[in-house]
Amino acid sequence: MSQSTDSIEVNPVLTSEEVGQLMEDSGKPAETLMQVVKLIARRFQTDVCSIYLLEPDRANMVLAATVGLRASCIGTLRMLLSEGLAGLVAEQVRPVAAEEARTHPRFKYFEQSGEDDYRSFLGVPLIDRGVLQGVLVVQTIEARSFRDDEVRRLAEAAGQVAAVVSEARTLDRFIAPVQERLWSLARNLWWSWDNETASLFLDLNPTRWRELNHNPIALLNEMPLATIEQRANELVLHSRINYAYRRKREYLKADRSWGATHAGVLRAHPVAYFSAEFGIHESLPVYSGGLGVLAGDHIKSASDLDIPLIAIGLFYGQGYFRQWLDKTGWQHEDYIETDTSQLAIEPAIGTNGEVVTVQIETRRNPIRARVWRLKVGRIVLLLLDSNVEGNAPEDRELTSRLYGGDRRVRIRQELLLGIGGFRALKAMGVSPGVLHLNEGHSGFVLLEAILTRMREEGTNFQATAPHIAREAVFTTHTPVPAGHDRFHPDLIEEHLGPLRESLGLSHDQLMALGRENPSNHSEEFCMTVLGLKLSRRANAVSALHGEVSREMWTVLYPGKPEDEVPIGHVTNGVHVPTWLAPQMARLYERHLGANWQAHSGEARTWEGIEDVDDGELWETHFALKAQMLEFVRQRAMEQAERRGEARDAVLRLGRVLSPDALTIGFARRFATYKRANLILSDIERLATMVNDPKRPVQFVFAGKAHPQDEPGKRVLQQVAQLMHDSQFADRFVFVEDYDINVGRRFVQGVDVWLNNPRRPLEASGTSGQKVVLNGGLNLSVLDGWWAEAYDGLNGFAIGTGRTHLNMDVHDSRDSDDLYRVLREEVIPLYYQRDADGLPRGWIKRMKRTIRTLGWRFNADRMVMDYTQKCYIPAAGGTSSNMRRG
């Protein structure tokens, strides 16, 4: 039976005196809003009264004050405007009433709110001077049918307090100053490369920060307001939080940037950067390895430089796999569903004000996807997610795993990335001036862009394709054949048949775009070939890779000599703030200048490293090394406990590895061509080396083999088993579940970074570049970036750069040279100490590697190169370009 409302008085809900008092108290928004809900709940005779404030992004609301719901939800209970009944009020800007709220189609249950007992709902918008500020809600335990006059009276009350609510929103402190600013910091991934901001979350709860994989959204979600306030008071965090908040705002609003000066032509029509994966931070598991981390570093530097760029990828609900090893060292994979409520993502909103969804027609069934939006500094990252209603079951799983499934799964993922990604941009009103394809996975975007231009201009494919090609930049990342996706003609027709017909192409014409030999009807469709044929500008990712790529693809350019094949190179670089240890950053600030990071892509910035005291540099490195070793020991103990190893074996792992021993690190994918086991080719020599009591050597390894790569798994097992070999047990540790966090720890603490791929199969490699920034030295085959970086005095080289047609001979030569360089160069130099205990010769190389390589193999330099040599010309923004002939 509905509650009777006959006794409710018809006087105004709030008196003029009460409203006046509220206005006087409006300088204290938290207290003022609580007073508002208490007054309205009492006058309206309801069990609940709540105020939800619209957040600055105007896409979310936060519970700002409540009577009846749990107080711990104030500042933590958030909802999108597309969620729940309160969201419906804000979305439609009109009152919403429900006698039985749970039966309403827009009802959403928020478990943490404590609203289980409440049945009826009435919400009205809070509008001040014509602008929506939030939502006022009342609820009751018993079912209650709200009369029209009651709805009107609550709306009038909302009007009475709207000005108070507006002031609360615009005070820049909202309901809870500390919490609101922490949430603001957490929602933009800028924090992931700002050490001071990340340290705030660490200090709030160090244990949970580690257990939650350094995820600030997850951390704040589980911390009540009172706990955050308590920790902030105990640790005196308020000023640090305010300082970080101001710096973030200054960063986002700065207009005197490199991009503002050099890339203005891209402002109206930005770069659309497509990549199958983005490695931004370990808490966002949509990456597997080097390609993704490179893409993440690219967009971070684009943000720092203020390059107008929007990034497009896929949202993998289970990410890449979590790795664990059994007692035999064999790799196993677990896939864990990602909870989107624990990530800094929100639905992308289109120009029509609705959540962006895309649909792609195929011969069998359409594929649909929603679009998530993330803020990465100044950059927007869009991620397409196929787990939506309306998709066939197989398509709902389409974006669940990164690089999982067969070719049919792969082509459907790439259809989503390229065609779906371009359609998402259009739905959001973005008209890109440049299409940058980071590897061939996104190649289909070129076909969609051509079709869009054909429809806009009324032209055909042949006339339109050259225009799109002038705006396209294609980056190829691998000389390994397996790295270039190829699809059977039947798969191409099934998935691109409708698009092909719209383009006015026959099946053979479409296939020809992806074939090295268009007349070979048995050849499959290659995504790299498509990218090269439909892009005016193409590049490899190192000088040597450029040579290899021109040789690989010369068949596509008949009549041109190899040197004139139009594939250049932009050597990869790494994002300095992401990979640089805080201790090294402070050292650089003292000696390179306070604003050195803004000019880290310039050679002169790094000259000051030569003036750093040897002892200061060595002490800083030694402290980082000790931290890394402690991390490795802790992870090794956790791994052993999980495997059920004996207690004494677990305790032994807490004592392995000495900070005084030369420490060599290796962490990357366990693809066989990377030869992680090259150092194991002579076990007796290796045992002698690691067990030398005067000059010991120790190794830390990490990395994953692809789940379907059995040879790679066997190499990994061979390496991991050394932890159980009595000759190596204290000097050899394998850390499971390699990710950005593990990689960061390794590159910041090792003495030497080992990289020994089979030349010339390493296109670039960037892990060794991260080591450079932190003072480590590279011991590497002259392949990829190291082939153009090594000068004889800034690290160590394995071999002379020569190869052999016989792979066994090739590997044997490199193995012998690896042992020789370790024995004759690396180990003696490391252990050669002066009276102060300092390895002066080693430190000299440390300084040289930082000075000569820090600016060159830097993502800022890389993105500036792309901007000046690719983006601006593709957008037609060059001031001069005199061509011959």
C-alpha cells in the first residue's frame, strides 16, 4: 500500500530565511550541502535526500551530500549520466518519479550506497542561470506515488538552492577538497609519468597501492572519505595534493609549447594514431610488449610536446595473459577479466550527445562495438570494445584477448580497429588531417578513409586513393615474416565484401592491394603490403631496419633500385619521465637544470652530466640497484610460495643476489630469434663466471613467450630452471609475469642490459634505451637501435655486425663473442676500483652513454621527427619543399 501524503504541508519546502542562511554559509560547501539535504528530507518527509553534483567533464556525477545513504559514499559514489535514475534526470534535464524504482528500465543498483531498503524515487534537476549543476533526489522505504504538486514543490526547492549548489561546484574544492583533487588526478593518466603525483597515491596506502598494481582509481574506490582525510592529515599531504593538482591544470592549459609553435597546421585536423596495443601503465592491461609500449611512449611525448593527436586502439577485456611458472619452469597462462569501473575510462560521447557505438557490415553478420575514452595528458585515447549486446557470442569475445585466437579472430579485430576506429572519429566530429598507422594491424582504415572521401566528393576509388595516401603515414616494425598479418581471400571477401562493393572494386582488385604480386591469385592478402601501397610516407624504426625493409619490399616498387625504395626510418625512442627513476631525475635537475625535461630531445641539454661528481652518480645508481634486487627477491619468494616450495627454499630466495655483484638484466618477449638462452650455450664457462668469489656475475631475467609459441616456451623453461640448479641458484633469478612494472624496475637498477637478437631481426628494440637514462650500460648485438648508437665507448658490442647464412654458425660466433666481451671487457672494467672504491672507468662510460644517447633515443626527439618529417608534410603544412625534375 502506498504511503499517504495528505499530511504534507503546502508551504515552501525552504523558507526565505533558511535560503538566506544557506547563502551566507556557502563558503563551506560540504557543510552547506549537508544542511540542504537535511532540511529537505525533514520538510518533505522522506527517508533519503541526496545531492549529486555534475563533475567538470559534465559526463559524470558524484554524490555530494546525503541523508539516508551511506556517508562513506560521499565523494566516492560516481555515475555516468547514462547510468541510473539520477543520471536519467541529468541526461533529460527533467524530473523523474518512480513508485517502484527497481522496476524502472533505467534503474541501476549501486551496492556501496546502502539503498537496498528504498523503493520510491523522485529526482529533479538543479539548474542555476540556465546551466545544469546536478540532481536533487528523495527516496522512501515504502512505495510512494509522488503527486504532480509534490514534483513541482521539489523542483521549486531545487530552484531555491541551485545558486548554493552552483557555488559549491565552482569553489574549485567541491565537496571534499582532498578527495576531489585526488580523483581529478587519478582520472588523467598524466599521473603515470609524474612521480610526485604517483607518490601521493603510494603514501595513502603503500600496501594496497602495490597489491592493486599501482591503480589509483581502484585505490580511491575502496578508501572512504574519512580515511583519506585522516591519511592526508597524518602525512600532511594537503599542500602536495594541491600542488600536483595545480601543476596538472597548468600542464593541460599551457599554450607556449613546441607543438603550438611547430604543429599549428594540425590543430584543426589532428593526427589519428592507430595501434593494436597501447602500453601506458601496468594498471591498464591493453598491451603485450614492445609495440604497445612504444605506442604508449609515443602518445605521452605527443602530449608533452602538445602535438594535436588522437589515439585509437582496442579495449581488451582480459588483456594479455598473466604468466606463472610451474615447478618445472613451464609457462602457464591465466586470463583475468578487467573491471572497467576500476579504470580511468568513460564512454565516448558523439556530436549527437549520445554514447558512441560503431557497426561494421560483413557478409555474415554485423560487428558492433562501443567506444571508451581515456585522457592521457593532453591526448585522448579511444578504445573499441566489442563486448556489447547485439553481437554474436563470438564477436562479444572478439576484443577479450590481445593477440589471441586464429586468423578469423585477428581479421575481425583489425576490422574493428581500422574501420571501426575511423567511424568512431567521425561520430565524435573529428576530421583527421593525418592517418598514422603503427604497424599493419590498422591497415583497413585507409579503405574506410577512401570510401568516406569518395562519398563526400562524389569521386571513384582510383581518383581518391592518391589523396588519402598523401595524408597517410605507415610505420612498419618488424623484419620477421610472422609479424606481417596475411589473410586468405575467402576471409577478405567475407569481411570486406560490403566495403569492397561500396568502393567499386572487384574482388581481384581488392586482393591486388594486399599482394606483392597482384597477378598471383594464390597469394594471401598482406596488411603490410596494403599499408605500403596506400601510404605516401612509410618508415622503419631504425636505420638498419630501414635498409632491411627496403630490401624486403623492393618487389612493390618495380623499376626502382633498392636504395630508392620509398621507405625511410624514424628511430624509436623512449618517454623519459616514464622510465627515469625519481632518484636519477633529481640528480638531473641538480646538474642539467630545473627545466631540462622540456628540452630532453636536444643534445646540449645532456652536456652537464660530465660535471656530475663520480661518487654522486655511482651512489645514486647503487641505491637503485639495491631497490631492484629487493624487488626481485620479494617477487621470487612470492612465486616460490605459490608453487608450494619448502619454507627453507622460500627463505633462501630472500637472500639471493648481492648488491656488490655485477648484475646483468634481460627482459623481453621470449621469441626464439631474441635468443634469451644464448648466454647458456656454455654452461661450464657460465658457472665459472657467476661463481668467481672475487668478481661474481649475476643475472635477472623476465619475459613472456606467446601462448602458442612452444619453442619460445622451451627457451623460457631452460632459463627458469637455472634457479633450481645448485651452480646458479643464488646468481640467477627469473621474475614471473613480465609487465611495465617489472620492466621499469629492471631498467632502473641493472648494471648491464643484455640484448642478443639474431641480427638483423631486431627492428629497433627500446628496452636498452630505458637503461641508458638510468646510467646502465648496454651489452648488445649490433642490431636495431644499438647499431647506430654504439661508438665503442658508450657500452659494449657483441660481434662486429656481420651475419652468416648458417644460423648455427651465426649463433656460435655470437655466443663466443658474448663470453669474450664479458670476460675481457665488461667484468674487468666493472671491478676495477680506485682507492675510494669507485669504478672510475665504468662511471666514465655511464656518463658517456647518458650524454651521447639520452637525447637521441628519446621519444620527444622521435615525435618531433614524425611531426616535422611526416605529419606536417602529410597535412600540407610545409613552408618550403623544392623538388627536382
